Amino acid sequence: MTNTVIELICIGNELLIGKTLNTNAQWLAKRITTLGLKVHRITIISDNIEEIAKAIQETIQRNPHFIITTGGLGPTFDDKTLEGIAKATKRKLTTHNQALKMIEAKYHQYAEEGRMERAELTPHRIKMAKLPEKAKPIFNPVGTAPGVTIKHDDITVIALPGIPSELKAIFDESVAPLLKEIAGEVTFFETSLGITGMGESAIAPLIDRVMHDNPYVYIKSHPRGEETIPHIELHFSTTAENTGLAKKRVSKTLLQLSELIQEKGGKVKPIKAKF
Amino acid sequence: MTNTVIELICIGNELLIGKTLNTNAQWLAKRITTLGLKVHRITIISDNIEEIAKAIQETIQRNPHFIITTGGLGPTFDDKTLEGIAKATKRKLTTHNQALKMIEAKYHQYAEEGRMERAELTPHRIKMAKLPEKAKPIFNPVGTAPGVTIKHDDITVIALPGIPSELKAIFDESVAPLLKEIAGEVTFFETSLGITGMGESAIAPLIDRVMHDNPYVYIKSHPRGEETIPHIELHFSTTAENTGLAKKRVSKTLLQLSELIQEKGGKVKPIKAKF
């Protein structure tokens, strides 16, 4: 199912005041793309419960297959993601036994290892186990707050913590296998060419021609520096039923465009793919 | 007017496949915050014209004062921001004389300086001057594609190029002065404290108490590493009518929380503000 629609919602004031660079969104987008699926939209909002609920409601109305949220699952007052999801999906928040056990086990482990003084479940720790009704906790292999998953009509909502190491661990262990199963053999393939001696506006009509002949390959030009110091990265990407087909399509397209650029006096050199 | 609502819309497939880290959004958010205003939401969408138009329509419905878009103003087929804005605001795209003159002058300058072979206006270059009706071009001091501004009812839409150097130059030269005038003397101030020897869930109730006593200061805890290797960054921020008041508020809050943390056995050290 290559037309699976995934939206990300990143929650955190630090992203809206420019304190934190949103590396979580990039990491998830790259991972999901590599798995053969597609992120359709990313929304970044503050830790305000009304804002979270509103953004989730609006996203639900666009009816994606998956909504993945990042941030706001911790023990502090401004960790409001689950409250926001509960409000948006008209569910109550209740203490989830399994989630509470997960959290309790973590604090006991920390205390036994001498890494934390007290193991008891304070209200701020119990807060992390308060899930929207019918939600399920997802085990967090490297931190305390569990991830959370909720089936809402046909939409799967997955809430991940904002701490990058925890987000990555939960995604790789519990979310990626699910998405890979949906994607099947479908593969994303990409590569880049570096062009010198030609500006973006001169390359544009050549891209038009080559994309017309190769409708499954997406070519995007990225000017590096000013347009007049012509150094353009051309990025080729495709999603195909298997790796062989994906590579074949990209190679054909790349060769055709390289020839056209060289005919017009441009210089072409391969750039190592960044994936 | 400190309740000015600003939304950013970042347009570009490269952001949704994780190829590019969205440094533009962070840069703009930080700049706008430093000017004393607030970014309420950031939306990231693909280069698809329907998606752009839909995201802009949805944003218009939330009725912010400003919508600032990034990306999609260049000469290639997938630079569709102006088409998307035109569609969302039900305007035609027409070649704007002043914009065309700006672009023409740039290519003549490049050709005279020997940095580009041909100065003539090809269809792909003219494309950058096709603006939604009643839009105005904004001079681009370092690149070719002008920025664009449109008054739509009470909303000011500002479209900036995606190339970081061009985005920054247009913003600083033409957008920042306008926003500064709106913000007036209002100032954003922030600083951070580093905490060791205490986990996030133990600091949480202390933050609650201090924020209750200091409602104008926002305190956010950022766990660095795992919760059990307790290194927490506490970030204090406020927006106030003047710098003196902002600093006074933050200092008072910071002292109060530091004392509470030290009473509970935590260690406090100042972290240099990152702004």
C-alpha cells in the first residue's frame, strides 16, 4: 500500500521559539521514506492543550492512515499531548495499568541500580500512565515515558516522546516493523548530481523535458550558494515496487538529464547519496 | 501588539522526505521571537499545488495576522508557492511589471559581471514574476526570485524563497522592520540553568510551584541524555514590555527555583543563553 498517508505533529514550544532545531521530524521523515512510505504533512504546535487538540482534530479531518506525534509525554506540567489527543478524540484520560507497571518497573530498576534515589510513584510519575481510553502503551526501551497508540476510526495515532534517543528506540522497535509490513517490498531510492557552469533557470527546461519522459522519477534542483555562482544539486528520487526497478528508473533518468546538461555546456559530477 | 499571531508554512518535498533539515523554520522562529512576537504554528507541506492551496486555505481560516511561507519561488516546474497562494485566495496569476524589472535587472547585472552567459528573459525566468493579483514583489538583495507580499482581508501573506541566504536577507531587510514596529518595545528574554543530581520527575513539582508564583515566566525542562543520568536543562523565557522587566522577572524566577532545587539536593549551574 504505497498510498498510505502519514502526518506528523510535533509538539513543543521550544520548536516555535527557535530554541530547538526539529531533528526529530527530519529523522522520522527520512526513516518513513526509506521504509517506502510517505510523510504528507508536518505540523508543529505549542504545548497548549487547546492548540494540540485543534491540530489533531484538523489532522483527523484530513483522514490520514497514521498520525505520529512527537513530544509532550513526560512528567512535567507542559507535557500535554495525551490530554490533547483525549480531547480531540473525545475520550477520558484514565490510569492504564500496564503503562503504570512499565513506569513502576523503570523507577524500581533505576533505584536498584543506584541511579535514582526514590522509586515510588509520585503524581508526576503516575501522570505518564494516564492514557486516553482504549489507548495502549508502547514499551520505551531507553527511557521512562511509554509511547502510546490509539485506533481512532480508521486512523492509527502513535504518540512518541520528544527525547530523540527515546523517540528513535520506540520507533525502530515498535513502529518501523508495522510500517514495513504495510510498505511491503516497496523501496525508496535516491541519488544526487552536482552541476556547475549552468544556473537553475537554464537547467529548469531540461528537467521539465526529462521528467515528462520519466514520470515516476522526481527531480528537484537545489541551488547551493547564489544562482550566479552556479552550483546546483540535482536530486533524483523514486519509490518503486522493488530496489532493482527503482535503481533502473533513476539511472535512466540521470543519464538522460546528464547528457542534456553536458550538451548545453554544463559540467556534471556525481554526489554521494546522503541516505 | 504582543498578541500578533504568526504562522509559518514551509513548502518543499525535501523537508518531507527528510533530505533537508528545516533550518529556515528555526531561523525564522528564533528571529520572530527575538523581535518580541510569536510563531503559533509551523506547517510543512510538499510542492504539490493542491496541498499548498489547501494548507493556505486552512491557515487563512485560523485567521492569523501574518502567514509567512518559505520555498517554491524559483524558476523550476515544482516552484508552485505563488500558484498555490493564488488558488487559495482566488486570484489570477499575472506578470507583475515591477517584479519582472527586478528579475531582468538581476540577469543583466549577472551577464555584465560575466557570471552568466545569457541575460534574456526565458519563460522559466519570467515565471518568477508571475504574482497573484494585487501582490507586491519584495526586493531580493542576494538572489533572483523576489519575495512576495499580499494583503488578503486582514491577513498579510509574505512569501520568502527557500534558499537560506535569500530568505534571511529579505526577512532582515524588509520583514523584520515591519514586525519590529508591531512589537514595539516588547522584548523576549531567555536563559537556561543546568541541573544535575535530580531527575525530571522530581523537578516537575518544583517547576509547578515556581510557575504558579511567576505566571509570566515560562519554564521548560529539557532532559539531556536519559532521565536516569540526570542532566536537565531548565529553560526560562518571558516576553515583557521592556528588557529591564523581562530580565527582572526571569532572574526572580530562576533564583526561586534554584533554591528549591538545591534544598532537595540538586546541583545548579548557569548555562549560557543560546540567543
